[in-house]
Amino acid sequence: MQHRKMIIDCFDTWEHGRFTMTAFSAPTARPRQILQTVPGYDGDLDLSDLPLGRPAYESRTVKATFECSRGSREERQRIFDRLIAQVNGRQVKISDPDHPKSYFYGRVYITQDFNRPSYGQLQLEAVCDPWRYSSALSCELVKIQTPSDNLLLGATVTYLEDLSTASSKTADTETIGSFTSSGDIGRISMWMIELEPNTSYFVSSRIRDGRGTWGCATKAEAEEWTIGGIRTDDTGLVFLRMLSYSTDWLVLYPFVILRAADIPLIDNGATPAKASLDLTAPFPGATMFLLSYGTTGALNNVYNGSITLQPGRQPLVFYSWGAPEAPVPVSWRRGDF
């Protein structure tokens, strides 16, 4: 017979205490709503997605009631005291009795209701993270993209003088892939890149020097400029717009255009997660050679063999100027509601 139980910091409520769980609740965490009243305006400003760019959630409260009729009153009291001394007030993992392969993580408070000659009762309450974490790691093998995959290299690229206001510019579309615009505050550089029509691409880069913004569109007169996924129309053209915010030269390096069909999609769950990379396979016996990654279009350097995955299903790009021998093993622990 399978008994409904919890494992609290290695204490198995059935195996170690012969506790019977008589009540359990772990309601889904509520999103935190932040409203700002502005005098003179109707309604409120909803700032709930700031600063994360997504809703933030309240803590999750886990509650359970346990009864025990094992042994004598004195024997039960020793078990109660041991559990309370082991976990009370501590942050621990708490297994989910309804999802045996998941756990909650939070600070536990246990109180003893009574211990009568016939049986005793305990109450557990824990203030936990909003998420139900998977006990098993998620793992993926992700290909490392190299300059041979970068469609910018060798593409026809044209600087649009009539649509640009920067005083000077340079571009490398043959060796490493970069764009540079003069450091004039508020000045714009516009480029046209010729690709295949009606094809999905992933455009990614990072601002190596200067301050500003960049984005791509399929029309030179577009109102919205995006990074990441883009699909060409019948013309096959992609336009790059760079806007400088400082007097320093604005440099995008590396600038990478990849076929979307060649990029894996990673399903991370409901919360950001730190993922670990095993770099011994792609870079055996050597330090990684300028490995970068991106999930949204912005490239980031890899430090200490770890990256951050955003919630939900997302592309994951690894890019290196080296010659990796194997894909990167990526492992992380996902959290869900």
C-alpha cells in the first residue's frame, strides 16, 4: 500500500514517523499586482511586469496536518521532537505528495497540536518559492554555431546613406561579422542585408562598445525594430538600424544571422533558471574560446560555465570563433506552477 507522505529535509513522514497525512494544501501562487494612481488620469497604471518584464508572484504557502498513533506517548514525543529540532525554522526541500517527482523549497514551521495517550497531531506550514521544482534535472545537447553558420559573412550588405545620419561607419561582413557607427548622440546608421526570401532567421549580437540600441525589420520605414526572430518577405531583405546614445563609437560585435531551423528550442518551465554547461566535451583540454549565448537576440558571454534560461519555450544559441568538437551538454532544474 502506497502511503501519502512528505519528505522534509530527508525526514520521511511515513518511513521515519509513521505519520498519516490528514490534510494538505499548496495553492498556486498569486501574481503580484502593482498599481500606481496618477492624479488627473482615469484608472491606474499597471506596473506589475516591472522590472522583470513578466509578472512577479507571491510566495506559495504549503500546509499539511499529520497524525501519529505509533508506539507509546513517550515514543511519539521523541519522534515529534526530533522532526521539530531537525527542520523547524529552516529553509528545506519539501516533497509534493501529489507530484512525487517535484518539490517545494521554503522555510518550514512545525507546531505540535497535542500528543494524547492514543495519538498525536502536528501542523506544518511553509512559506515557499512560487514554483514546484523538478527533482530530476532537464538536459539538452545544444550545437555550437560557428562563423561557418553565420549568414552575414559573405552576404551582400549596403549602407543606406539617405536614411542614415551618422558621420561615419564601418562593417566587417567577411571575417568575424560586426557593425560600427560613429559616436554621435542621437545619430542613426541604417544597413540593408540581402538574404533568402520568405525564410525565418535568428539575428543576434551584443553591444561591445558605446551605448545605444539596435534592431532589425523587413522594411526600411518600419516603426518597430526587433532582435531575435525575424522572417523575410518576398524581397528577402533585412534592415539593421543602429541608434547611438553616447559620443563613443557604437560597435555591434559579433553580429550573427542564423537560420531559425538550425536553432534548438529549450522548454524551461515557468521561472528563470541557472543552467550548467559541461564544456569539457566541446573544448577538451582547453579553456573555452570566446563562447557566447543568447535566448532573446542579445548575445552574452559565458562565465563560470553557467547561463540563465528565461521562462517558457525559447531558442538557445551558442556561438564560438573556435572549432568545437561536440555539442554543449546543458542541464538545469525547471520550476512550474
